[in-house]
Amino acid sequence: AGLLLEGPLDVAALRAALAHALERHAALRTRLVERDGCLWQEIGAAPALDWEEMPQGEPALLLRQFAAPPFALADEAPARFKLVRRDAGTHLLLVCVHHSAIDGWGLRVLLEQLSRDYGELLRGRGALTAAPSLSMADVALWQQRQGAEGRHAAALAYWQAQLAARPAPLRLGVRGDDGSDWNAGVHSFSLPPALAGALRQLAADSRITLYHWLLGGFKLLLGKYSGQRQVALLVPVANRQAGGLEDLVGMLANTVPSVSMIDSTLSMRQWARQESEATLASLPHQAVPFERVLRHCREHDTPVPANMMFSLQTVSELDLRLPGLKSSMLRYEAEQAKFDLTMTLEQRGDGLSGVLEYRTAVLDADQAQALAQAYVHVLEQVARDPDQLLGSLALSAPAPYAGAAANGASVIGQIAAQVRRTPRAPALAQGRRTLSYARMWEAVGTAVAQLRAAGIGPGQHVGVLLAPGPDLVVAALAAHCVGAAYAPLDIHQPEERLAHMVRDAQLDAVFAASGSTPIGAAAWLTPQAPRAADVASPVVPYAAGAAHPAYLIFTSGSTGRPKPTRVH
């Protein structure tokens, strides 16, 4: 953390307050030494408060440089502190603590006690904060006893049961990702004050915590964005239920899975209550270390999706309040992401703000911004009517409608007219890739030629087995142009299920990615770059009427097997 301090600072009092805090909390001076393949804790001397004169330099950059060097935990304390003097009335306090020695709760405790003791020392009093009744050594011994006595067994069985359905990791991006690039991007946003107030009031009136309304909204967003009904992510828990841990600095926080199945017939109120009940059911099992859960589930061939995290920081007001000084917190932005996507919401006063940290190999800046905007839009709908069905909640507001269909033109006819009016205007955008109407229509022409060469025409069915992107849109438009209905197919479905869908829907052709394995008797087509011959021949859409099928949608039906339904 970085804290900008403005005003007259008593450096001696700050040094003394910090020294007292380090003496009080042994976790901040505990080295981890390996012996015979095991880690041993050795409590050593407290780290000193470094001092530096540096009138120039961006504070955020100074914080990043201070946090960059790795800790040598066998040789040094897991914490370092530095005070940078900008001028007589401005100082920058830099705090860097290894994650093995502190969590978010502990950082709040450290800063609160530092503030209190600094004030006491300024006033010449000796009533400094007392040592906590428990230590991290007590916590470690308790955890060891829990494992030795078999008390973790019930918790491990509980988490294995929660993951028995083998939820797939959520897929948000369409880029090729081999898991080697963990560079981080960050997008910050704020909820409008009126929305934050409305959500707090909703939580109070419904007796469902704000956390569960926000978590439910985020899960719904991920489900709609990814197209996956089962949503699994990780959530941090304070893990301080036992008495005596409230004022202890150390790494007590744990991580637990949170798995939900989206049911579009539930209301948002029912969904939030379901999330609340799931959290209550998990409380007795949250103390078992996440590493144990991972190991246990792997031993039983139960994968643990661990690529998304959600967190609400209810103790995020970490500004150091020193008497006579104005202080403000600097945000540290990591260069490496821990997960594909982490949503952190923070309560500061009456406001609610959010930070999306994401892997740039999975999302780009525009997609992260769109995701944050969609989340705010979902929450706005929830605040207006918490009894809306999940299936009716949208990720974006409807675009203004100009009434283009008033003349009876079909959708594909309207698009063809738009191509003629604004050929250079952007038609499709995905991340940084944009296609103009003219380029999109050229691609549609090539896809139309492929369909016609395969004998596809009015009334037939064309499957679209493609990742979200321009090729998917082009394939669907091409199907409309030849008078056929398109059928969207999920590329993440098992091959056996896809084969059933292709067969049951009587698909005559399928657009699929290059290298995919043909399924059934349908003509297998691969999206191609526009060809000169196709560009030279203008696309004339088939004049479909209201009786012609537009697309097929698959419903689960009472048997759980997908059933195709034609929509006209």
C-alpha cells in the first residue's frame, strides 16, 4: 500500500508507533526457512523504517518500484516500510508485506493501530495498543489439530459434493490462450451514487445482504456473457469466526469455491436469497485451507474451476488517519494477473466502486469496459425491480429504434439497405477488430456462394458452430440470404451432444471452424475470406415472408435432451 501524507509529520512518533506494531505482531517479522524439505517459522528482528529524500517522482510509480523486488523469505522479514519525504509538508509512506504474513483485514488492523498509537505518542501518553490475545502460532497449531483429528474430512467431502457436477471454467474471451501470458489489465469504475443507495436500501428491506445481491448480479453477468448456465468462481472469506482473531495481523483469509446453476425462471430476489442460503450452508466448512480442497478434489478426479474471483471489500477504507495530517491511499496495480478475471467491489463511505483485473490474453481493455458497463446495467435493473426474472435481465439497454421495419422490410433486407447507405461505417466490432458494412457484406457474399454450392436454399437449416465473432454473424446472415434458418451451436458442448443436435434438427449444412470434425450427413463448411468472384456478384437476399423459419433454438425439454424449435 502507499499512503500520501500531507501536513506536519512527526517522524519520530511514526517510527515508534511502527516499531510497536511490529513488536506486537510477530507475523510481520517471521522468516520461512526450509529444513529437510519442510518450512519452519523463525521470528526475527523487526524491519526498520527506511528513509529517503525524493522531491520528484510520480507516487504510483514509486510504489510500484518499491513493491517490485521479491522477498527472500528465508533471509529477511516478510515486510518492508519506507518513508519518502517530498517536501516539508508532504510524505509518502510505502508499505509492502508478503501475502504469507497479512491479508486485507490484517492490513486494516495494522493501519488502525498505527494511527491510534501515533496519536498517543504525539500526546505524550504511554497507553499504546495491547498485544492480541492470540498469535499466528496459535492459529497454525489449531489448524494442525483440526487436520490430525480428522475434522477437515467433513469439509473436504462438502466441497467435493459442491463440485460433483464438474462445472467448466468460465470462458469470456474468444482469443487463443495457451495459459502462458499472465500480464494484467485493470479497469476501474464507480456505481452511480443513486444506484449504490438503492442497492443498500434493497438489502435492508429484503434482509438479504448487499454482498449477495452484488454476487448474484455478477454471476448472472458471467453466465449471460459466457453462455454457460453453471457458474463457478472463487470468493475470499475472512476466516476469523473464532474469538480473539479480530485484532490479529496475519494471513488468515481463505478462498472457497462458489458454484451456482442459473435458472432463468427465478426472480433476482430468489436468486440473491439462494446465494445467501448457499453461503450460510458453507460457513462450517470455510476454515479448511483451499490448498487442501484442491489436493483432495484432484485426488478424486474432481476439477476445481479457479479462473474467476469475486470480492466485496467491506473494510477497504484503509486511509491512515494520523492527527493533523490529511492522508490518501494509493492503489497498487499488479503487473501480473492472479486469475482470468477478478471483480473487486469496494465500499468507501456511501459509495460503491469496482476494479476489474483481467488477463490481457483473455480480454482487452474495450471488452473489460463493456463487461463493467454491463454489470452496472444489470444492477440498475435489479434495483428498479428485484422481482424480475433472470431471463428478462439484459446486459445492455436497447438501442433507440428508428422504425426501419415500418415499410415491411425483412431484417436481412434492412441490413442490405444499410450496406448501400453507409458502406464504410463500422458494422461489426470485436475488441480492436472492426468490419465495415462493405467488408462484412463481401464476406456474406462468399458464405452465400458456399451455401448455394452445397445446394442450400429456402426452408432448409444451417448450423453455426463457431466462436463468438464476425464469422458467426456472417454465417447467420448468409443463411438468411438464401432463405434458410440458422441454428446456433455451442462450440463447448460435447461431441455426442452436438451430434444429437445436428441429427435431431435435420441440419443440411454447418459452418464450423477449420480443422473441426464433420458430424452427421450435413455439408461441412468453413468460413472463407471474400473471393473476387463473389464480391463482383451482388448479394440478393431471398424474399422471406412471415411463414419462413428464421432460426432454430434448442430447449432442454422435460427429458433434459436438447429439442429444436423453429422460430419464424
